[in-house]
Amino acid sequence: MTDDTSSSDLLKTPLHDRHVALDGRMVPFAGYAMPVQYARGIIAEHKWTRENAGLFDVSHMGQAWLVGSDFAATAAALETLVPGDIAGLKPGAIRYTQFLTDEGGIIDDLMVTRPADPALDGRLFLIVNASRKDVDYAHMRARLPGTVTLEPIEDRALMALQGPKAEGVMARHCGAAVDLAFMAACDATLDGIPCHISRSGYTGEDGFEISVPADKAGAMWDTFLAASEVEPIGLGARDTLRLEAGLCLYGHDIDETTSPVEAALTWSIGKRRRAEGGFPGYERIRRELADGPSRRRVGVRPDGRAPAREGTEIAVGDATVGKITSGGFGPSVGGPVAMGYIETAHAAVDTEVVLTVRGRAEAARVAAMPFVPHRYKR
Amino acid sequence: MSMHFTKDHEWISVEGDVGTIGITDYAQEQLGDVVFVELPEVGKTVAIGEEAGVVESVKAASEIYAPVSGEVVEVNQALADEPAKVNEAPEGAGWFVKIKLSDTSQLDALMDADAYKAYVASVS
């Protein structure tokens, strides 16, 4: 049985009372009491998001400003920590990138936005994982030049509206947001509430993430939920949605031992950065780009119905060649889906592998990701 | 016919010396959406507290423990195609296995419906 006891020292998001009122099943997650699901359950919430619009509280994630004298200075400073092309960001554009160790392992993955507003020149808006924000902030403070400062944002909530009907809902409250393309952001007012809206998310669907003053978060949550297309969605469905979308979860699919190349995140390393380097772990990444990594993250589809969970060994013949890092049931796929690391020689799509699930050999094959096509607004 | 319950939230309903085993409504509620059920082979003998199957929800796998010792005489094959029956009718069509009891006196150590109800109230 699952343990749902939430201890009193857990942090609460500004939307905590809303979750409790909606009968959200609250569980400890990264130090916060968070809803893993509401009454309808994970499968119904997952399918609702794919077909309508799901509303997620992601206020536990870390929001912060990086502040320097001008855009070029702040971007250059951040580029000493990440392999993404930050200097090339246009106003209002978002980049997905990673903080790296000197050995090229991933400290965290993050979203970096260059504000569209010229008055905010010199600022970059960062969103990092809840479980890593303390590590990230300490890492940045230790490494950034004194001329660039980190300002964690503690007085804002963050929610995500995801799914094919998110745009229609947003259109009724904030026309400016609807004009955004995928991975773009703007400052806007939503029913009179000033907020920062980005066309992004972590479900594989079109949608928005809205950073809002904490004291206005409840009102905005209620506004979205009043729409017939919108249901509240917990962390359980967020996990199955991102797994079907082939997206990494920190601490599971990526960590300080995995490099972005191994993790199949090479697309997030800009061409200029690949050539010039100048970020931690460049030697490893340059080598892995040139020679290929010894292992890589792949999708895995069990032939049967038994889910393959994190930690399940992947074998070819008698040899163990990898391990599952995220796995479970994909509600839209209608069967088990997983991802994990496998030796590169066995990483080709359709390679037959064997998973050891509770001591039993289960046939599976390497599969292309995403398991469900992305439906981003290009 | 009598119905008995364990602290692990299994139930067993006994007719003669054959017991039908499943998980309780409280258990399915706690698990959430059931997506896979692994059942033992017919003919397998299990001891009290031994694994008599595995139920997997979206989030995690949980063992089902035999509330009594005996031999597995039937498994609910319908769960292979419709694991959600465990959520819909946990104490009916969503049963897991039938066991021929080796010692019916083992039932005496289990809870009756009222005792189980009180137990659930104390843990939830």
C-alpha cells in the first residue's frame, strides 16, 4: 500500500488549500505536500489532459532571476555553467538546457527565458527542478562572477495548463498568450493579474506555464477550473504524460552520472557551443559527440502487459546491457512503456531485449520515443 | 459462506474448504488505477503470508499475500485482459485466486467484516 501520510514539516504551495478542497491525495514530493491525484484517478486525469486541458500546480519548482548588467553579460555568465546556446536567445525565447558537473554529468535540467520586455535586459528567468533547487542555487552562487547575481523568486506560484483545449481556454482570458509559439514567453495580464506566460510544458501537449504572484494564484486557479474543458491534474498523471512524451525526469532518467549526449539531449547543445566549448564537462561531451557515447537513453516497449519499473535490468542474450530508469503504464498507449540506458551496440530501434521483472524474463524491444507524438504549437 | 480479512487488506471468502481471495475496496482505493495483475500457477502451494500474486497500479507494484495456506486451484484469468475489474468490483468480479485450504482453523486468526472496518478506520 502507498503511504499517504504527509508530515507537518512539508512545505505547502500557495494552492495547497485548493488541492485539499478538491480531495487531492497529498503526498510528500521534493519536500512539498503535493497532489498525486484527485478523485478521478491518474488514468482519467492523463486522458483528460491529452483530449481537453489539464491544470497542474507546479509551484514547487524553483523560479529565479539571474541578473547582470546587460543581456550579453548575463548570458555569457550562464554559458559558463550550461551547454545551451543562451547568447543566441531572442527576446521572449526559451531554451531547455542543463547545469553540468566538471565531468559532464547533469546537475539539473532547466528552462531559461530571455524576457521580451527591453526594460528587463540583463535578466534571465530560470525554472529549475524542486528537488534540485538548493543544489542549483549553491552551484550558481559558487561559480557565477560577482557581477551577476541570483535572485530566487519566493513570492510567485507556477501553474501549467496543458492539452489541446488549453489554447481555447487561454484565449478567453489572455489574447497575448495565444499568439505565442512553442518555447516563447511574454509578460501579460490575465483577467487583470500580471503574470509571466510561456508556451511550454512537460506533457508533450500544447500548453502554457503561468508564473503568477502567490496571492493571486488561487483566483487564477479557480478561473481556469471554472472552464468546462479544464480539470485539475496531479503529479501521477504528470509523470505518465511526460514518460509517454519521452521527456526525462531528474533523479531518474538523468543525474550526475549521465551526460546530455548519453541522455539523448544532444539537440539541446547549440552548434556554436559544440564547437567552442567553454562549459563544464566539455571534454567528455566533445568526445561523446565525436565517438558516440558508450550507452544511450532509449525507449523500451515490453511485448507483454507487465510494466517494467525503474531499476529493471535490460539484457540481450545472457548479458546485462542496461537498466530501466522510468517505466510504467502509459494510459494513452494502453500498455507498458519505459525508458532506460542501454549499451550503444544494442540501442537501435526494434532491437529485441529481455527485461527481468520480478525474476521473470519478459520480452521487450527498443522503441522510438516519444511513445505519443508531441503536439507542440510550432 | 464466511468472509475474512487481513491487515494487508486482502479478503477471503470460504465455501467448504475453498477460499476465494482478493483485495478490499479500501485497498483498491489506496492503490488507484490497477493496470496489471500477476497471478500464480494453478497447482502452486502457498503458505500463510507468502506471495500469491502481484497487483500493479499506475504508480507501483504491490504483493498480494496468501491469508491462509493451501493449493491454488483457480486463478481469475479475466484480470489479464481487464485488470480494472479490481477497481470496479474488488470484492466480486475482481477476485484473484481460489485456494484449497490446508487448515481451515487458520481462518480464526483473521478479522471479520466488523473488525476489519474498525481496523481500516484506525489506519486511515
